[in-house]
Amino acid sequence: MRKLEGDNIVIWGGILGVLFSPQYAEEGFEQHLNKVLDEFADDARFVLGIDDQVPPDGVISRTKKVRDIIDKRSCTSYA
């Protein structure tokens, strides 16, 4: 996305709302999150967020898991 749009925009998102659904495995959720964090690790104009709404049956504990994974990676730029 950054290569297409350049440095003049802020990219917001990265976590698909549907990944909070219990239909998706915890491991897949974590893999996706880590991939996004890897991709944008050095991008100061990226805001980690949910791309869409968390489904009504969403696994709310995954919201805390986002913070836990960020803390483990020491990505203070995302905190």
C-alpha cells in the first residue's frame, strides 16, 4: 500500500474485523497480526487498527492479545 500511495498519507488498519470471529483460529489471528507488524514496523505513518467492525460474536480477548503481542515485540511506536 505504501508503495502505491507514497509517504503523504496515513495508512490506518491492518487487522481484519472478521479475524475476531470465533470461526478463525487463534493461531491464524496471531499470524496475521505479526505479519502486519512486520510489514509496517518502520512506517511512522501507519496506525494499527481494525479495518472493519468486530463481529457481534467476536472474541473480545483478542483485543487484549493485540496489545500483548505488541508489548512482546517491544514495538513502542505502535503503543
